[in-house]
Amino acid sequence: MRKDLPSIFHTVLTAAANNKMEVEAGMEVANTTTDSGVSDLPVTDSENDESQAAPNEKAPVRFGWVTGVMVRCMLNIWGVILFLRLSWITSQAGILLTWVIILMSVTVTSITTLSISAIATNGRVISGQSWMAIMTNYYILDGGAYFMISRSLGPEIGGPIGMVFSFANALACALNTVGFAEVVRDLLQDFGVVMVDAVNDVRIVGVITVTILLIISLAGMEWESKTQILFFIVLLVSFSNYLVGTVIPPSPEKQAQGIFGYHSEIFITNLKSDWRGTKNNFFQMFSIFFPSAIGILSGVNISGDLKDPATAIPKGTLVGIFWTTLSYLIISATVGACVVRDASGNVSDILTGNITDGCVGLGCNFGWNFTDCIQSQSCEYGLANNNKVLGQISGFYYLITAGVFAASLSSALGFLVSAPKVFQCLCRDNLYPYIGFFAKGYGKNNEPLRAYILCYIIAVAFILIGWRPSFHYYSKWTALFGAVISVVLMFLFSWWASIITFCIILFLFGYVNYNKPKVNWGSSVQAGTYNMALSYSVSLSGVEDHVKNFRPQCLVLTGPPNQRPALVDFVGSFTKHISLMICADIIMEQERQTRPQNATDWLVKWMNKRKVRSFYTPFMADSLRVGARHLLQASGLGKLKPNTLVLGFKANWRESSPENIEDYINTIYDTFDSNHCLCILRMMDGLDISDQCDFEVNKGFEPDESVENDDQQSPEKESVTADDISDKGSSDQIKTVFQNNQGKKTIDVYWIADDGGLTLLVPYLLTRRKRWRHSKVRVFIVGDEHNMEEGRNEMMALLRRFRLDFNDVIVMTDSEKRPNPKNLSRFVDSVAPFRLYDEQQEGVTVQELRQSTPWKITDKEFEAFKLKAERKVRLNEIIRRNSQNAALVLVSLPVPHSDCPSALYMAWLDTLTCGLHCPVVLIRGNQQNVLTFYCQ
């Protein structure tokens, strides 16, 4: 897994850096301090303590780019592979291909570094000039690679990376400690010292070593940094010792081991590859060397302890890569120029005289006969056979051993420090459960002591079981190239380990994505989503409308959505995931002063908690009609514009003022005039649930109170705060009938007129939902008794052409009969308060009566629409007879006539939908064809 992590990191960092270029074009990463200069970030307990301390208290330790980044990267890159494997890789691949391997590895890590630098320099990073500035800077980049990835690509990607990376670093600590323990064991065996046995000696030394490293870590970053500098000095001395040894004339003992100093013949011979073994090839050597080049994140992982991360990370990492690359190239070239591939180590194999007959191997040219061991393949020395060549060629052997110690211990210490710091940041973000305990920091550097102990336990466990294992120089194309190479290399190194790593990452990604943590880090995922949405919206604008792509895009006049959940749930039932839904809240003049400032935020949260896929749009207007008219014209973007208006039925129309009735009916007129479809939902218990809440209702909708009631608002309502409303709006999720499983109830469609197919499309969309899946759709049509069967067959054929699986068609042959006198009388009584009764008043003209009550129905108007009114009463009788047990009833909405009084039309709608216990939808299309058959 450790070998695959660099590839994953480069791929992720590439995406982050690519999106960074887009994000910074339009916005700047938010500063973590307020205008007053005080940080608004959470403060740990230790920070609270220090805030009360004396002003002259010592500030936290902060490192520059040399000690904080460059030295750490070089120590991590200079690993045991340099001392124990580079000479062997050179013997196998030759000097030329070894350089290719080194340069390929450096190319990948350099491109990754460019991506890291692009992210690290994205935004304003405050340097460590003051205590508050230091703490601000600490929080900005604490958490290293995890912090940058999560803040750039979001918690869904950052969380899995941080979890796996922390665990892998803990394992890497164990790996390097075991490597050190094995060298110590071998050294003890050379002196004849054995504590228990070969295996347990490694465990004992390993546990002791990692315990000492833990003590150094717990002592603080200052002591840890001093220890790393000591290791760095030891490594420099070790390298100097090696280079000096290459120019010292070799003794006979060294010559017997194949070491002859600089010779062009040796260099030329070792330029070419000499693959030995069936599994050894270029990619095998590359896979062995590549992990030695991946220590570039050592500085990033302690970015919270840097004075200026934005400068230190790019500069220190790139300089560290340069010097380590140069050292690898020099060592591979020099060792390849001084040592032959095969030697016996036997000083008696020296040639006497100039007799070289039958001598095999390059050693013959220098007076040594290694023929026997070469032919029997039993040579124990030389580049191809001995991993300790660097020690043998050096001036003093044990200084190379000290270098091996320093390389392994510095890497182990670096991983022991970085893993807890990354894990602490992950725990502080609270993306995963049960890990918040490790988020606490201690001391002036906010040290993750608890995470140190956890990392120590993991390392010890794997030791005991014997585990082995603003930056300008950036281009998205080089980053993409590096990402592709990284993924390819993962599978070339170990396809099964790559698959396992990806599976773990995907699982952790799925967990965070499912839980959707409530964080807003301004990640580039958000910017990318915005750019994609904008691009698709613009491209969609150039596509002509087609009936196959019609969707009911709904503008829903909900008022505050949490006060009319049934209306929200109904529309959401057939628009979710397939169509546009906008919840519009028309705010009247009297509500502007009392509306909380954060009302929009908590109403959006309410919809999100209810899992409603909808936008919320508040709109200031003087009346319902004005607000709806403006929203119909201006809502949406490009093709994502509403084509259907949905509103609730005005159940209290009898008690409403004439102006409000006129306003409501005119809204319906405007809808048809603007060529929009219309749906009116009626619930027998009403839509508004504001009586169950403590906050006010939008006066543009029901209930409609008188002016006196509006003026005399209760003190309780006036004192309701935004926090009170927010708590109720986000927590009270009242269940509606549309959230229930409808079972095998029916959806009854009364298709009185062909409106383009919307009346049939909505029930079809409903039956695609889980809650309505087993509901049976029944279609009622108007017909006469003589042609009933023919009418049914025609409708069935039409439904089949529409590809609608509606098999139950009922012909209403008695729709032309006169309604029951009792029901007709009830209708007449309902409109009686709105009638003018002008013919019964002598001596007064209609015009005079109209001046005082222009909204009332004249006797002439009542008689003119009497037949239509009787049909509405009769249709309601049929609906009540057939649909008492239905789950939902949809009825074709009668189109209003311009000369029809508003109160009379309102009475028609009331009569059509009264007397039912289930929801009733009055629906009418705009005559635009919405079913596929119409395009054939």
C-alpha cells in the first residue's frame, strides 16, 4: 500500500491543482480572521490557557524552508535503498538505465511537487510575525497533504486520503524501524552477540527504537528538529566518507572484493544492463527504486509548524529533490565506475604474471581471476552480489553503517511525527465517527499527543508481528501527465495492492459522500460543479425544445416551504431527479419588517433535511399576482425555466376579501396568458400548517385574515426570533400523505379535455416512484352510452401510442345529466353572498350597484354560466361516486373566461373538488404536446 500512495496522491493533487487555477480566477481563499483581526476558528484548550499567559511567553517553534522542508525531504528521500540497493540496481540495469530510472522517478515527484505548490500558494497565507498570525497560519495549512486535498477537492476525497495516508505513515514508521533493527541485529551477529534469536532480536531492538523515537516526539518539535539535523549531519559525513573512499587506492583485500577505483573499462562495461534472474527487468528495478524518491511530503505534513508554508513548501521541496537527485546520480555513476559486477573476495585469486588464458570477467584486466565463482555463479562480492558495496568502498566502513542508521531512523521519526499531525487534522474535521478523541492538541505547538500514542501502538504492533512491506511554474498538462503515469505505475508495481488501495479509498469516499458532513471549505469540487452547471446550461440554451425532452419544470407558490409541506412533497414526487422545481415565497409589504434575516438559509436547510430537490426563491411584491407574474417571467436560467405554475387551492375564499379573490384568479389568468401549465392542489384539511407553528404565514396565501387582524398582531408573534424559527424549521418535519406508501390505491384521472398530455404525464411520473409504484391509474373520459365501447377502445389505443401502461379506462356516459337538486342548491348557496341580485332591486340600475360592489355576480352573468355551473356540480357527483377511496384525483382544470366573475369561477373550482378525502389536483396544460406520440 505504501508504494501505491504516491500515485494516488499525485492523481488527487493534480485534480486539486487543476481546479485551483479556476477557483482563484474568481475568488480568493477566505481568510480565517475577521475584520477585527481576531480569529474566528475554534481554539483548543491549550490555546485558551496561553491566551491568559504573560505577553513575554515564548511563542511556538516555527521552521524555515531549510530545516522545516528541505532537510526533512532530503532525509526521507535518502533512505536505506540508497545504501543497500542502489549499487545492486546499477549492476542489473547498468548506469544508463539506472539514470533513466532515477530521472523517471524524479519526474513524477517533481510534477507532484508542482501540484502541491500550486495548492499551497492558493490564497493568502499569513507569516509568523505575531502570535495571532502564527495561530492563523497554523490553522490554514495544518494537516499537510490531507488539509490541502480536502480543502481543494472537498471532504469526500480528502477524508479517505487522509485516513489511508495517516495509517500508511504509521506503517512506514514500523517499516523503517524494522529496517534499522535488522541492520543492528546483523551488526551484533558480526560481533557474536545474540539476545534471543534472529527474529526476536529484531522485535526487541525495534520496540526499543520506536519507544525512543516516541519520547523524542513527545518532547516537542524543537527536539525532534534537532534530532533530524543530527541525522542530516551524519548522512553528509557518510556521503563524504564514501566519495573519499572512491579516490583512495584500493588495498588487495578491496580488489579481491571487486573494488578497483575509477577505471574507464569498468565504467563502460557497467553502462549496459546485465539482467540476472527470471524476474529482474527494468520495471522490477523501477518498482524497487521508486519508493526512495517519494519523501517529498515530509515538509508538507508539518506545514502547521512552518513560518511561511506558501514559500517554504515549494522552495524547500524542489531544492531537496534537486540535491537528492544529484546525489543518486553521482553515487550510481561513481560506484559503477569503481566496482566490477562479480568478485570472489578471495585474495588468492590474484593473477601472477601476465597469464590471462582462460580468465573470464572484467577482473582479468586488473590482475584478478574470478573465473571459478563467475562460472559457478557463486560470487559473493561485486556490484551484482553484495549489498554492502558502498561500505566496502568507503574510507571507513562503519560510517556507512552510521549513514544507514541515520537514514532509517530519520525516516521513522519523520513518519512518527507526520502521521499523528495529519490524523489530528482529520479528527478535528469530524468526518468519521469515534475519532474525535484524537483531535485534542497540547502545548504551544498544539502537539497531537494522543495521536502520537496511537501511531506508536500501531507501529509496535506491526513490529511485533514482523510486518514487511502562488506558484507560477505549474501547468495542468504536466500535472495530467504525471497523474496518468502515477496510475500506470501503481498497477505495474503491484496490481493487487493497487486494487485493494482503490477499494479502501472508494469505501471511505462513499462513507463521507453518504453522510455529507456539514462543512464548507470552498473546495474546487464546488467550483468545478459550478463551472460544469454553467457550461451545460449555456450549451443547453442552443438546443431547440423537443417533445421527447419535455419535463414539467415547476414554479411552486409555497410561501415558506415548511408551512406547506404537502404542496412541496406533491411536486417533489414527480420532479425529483428529473426536473426543475422552484419553491417561490412571495413576501408582502407587511412581512418585510418581521422576516428574519436568515430566513432563506434555514428554509433551504429545511428542504435539504426533507431531501427536497428544489431551489428556494423569496420575492418581495405588493400582491400575489404581481409576485407570481414577475416570477413567471424571470425565474430560471436559459432552458431551466419553469413551464408549470403550481399553487395551493384557496380554501378560505368565502371569507377572503374581494381583492384577494380577484388577485388569486388573475394569477390563474396570467399563467395561461404567459403560456404556462397550471396545477392547483387541494387538500381537504388544507395546505397550511402554520397553526401548528409559532411563526407567521405569508399573507399572499391562505389563511387570509382581515385588515384588522393584520394590524393587531400578537406580541408573541412579534417576539419570535430567527433562532426560534430556525430551530423549528429545521427540526419539525411534519409527514404528509405524499410521503406514505400508497399501496394499491388508485390514481384517478378525469380527462375532460386534451391539454397536450400533461394531465396524463403527471400520474405516469408519479407511478415511477417507489411509494406510488403499485398504484393503478384509472382514466375517466366523457362519452355517450351508445358509443361507450368505441370511445374506450379509442382511448386505450391512444394510451398505448403514448406508451402509458394505463389499462383501466372508464367512460362517463351520465355526465350530461342534471345534477342532484340538493347538490345544485348547495352550489347556489355558496355563491349567494357574491351575487348582486340586481333584478330584484327596483329603482336601482346595475351600473349604480356595480359602483359599490364591482366584484359581485349579476343575475345576467349567473344565468349565462348556469349550464357550465351545473356541469361542474354533476362532474363532482361522478368524482365522489367513483373516487372516494382513491389515493389521488386529477381533474382537468376549466379554462376561465374573461367575462366570468372571479367569485363564480372560484365557486366552480370549489364545487369540482369538494367532498373528497384524498388530495385533488386541478391540472391544465398549455396545449403544448408533452407526450412522445405527438411528435410521430
